[in-house]
Amino acid sequence: MKILLAFLLCGILFFCCWPLAIILLIAWPFIWLLSLPFRIVAVVIEAILALFKAVLFLPARLLGNPHPRP
């Protein structure tokens, strides 16, 4: 759905202002490459937080929960 919306917006941009659309098509791979390290850092931070949560809730899981979630 996001790809279809992006394609539709690019088509509208191309219809309204084609030089800006061409610049966007050329610049998009470079913008994606610049954002890649930030995505990797976000994945690492998410994994560290998941590990911290698992360690924090380990005693409760070992003792058992009398009211399990559905």
C-alpha cells in the first residue's frame, strides 16, 4: 500500500512539476543510503531493549503467572 501511494504521489509530482520529480528520482537512492546507518542503529537499540525486557521479566516468568493472558 505504501508503494502504491508513493507511486501515485510521484506521478502527481511529475504531472505538476517534472523537473522536481526527476531530481527526486535521482536523489532518492542517495537519501536511502544516508538513512541506512540510522535504521541499523534503530534495530540494534530495539534488540537491546527487548533483551533487557526479557531479563527483567525472567523471574516473573519462572515463578509462573496464575492468570495467563489470552
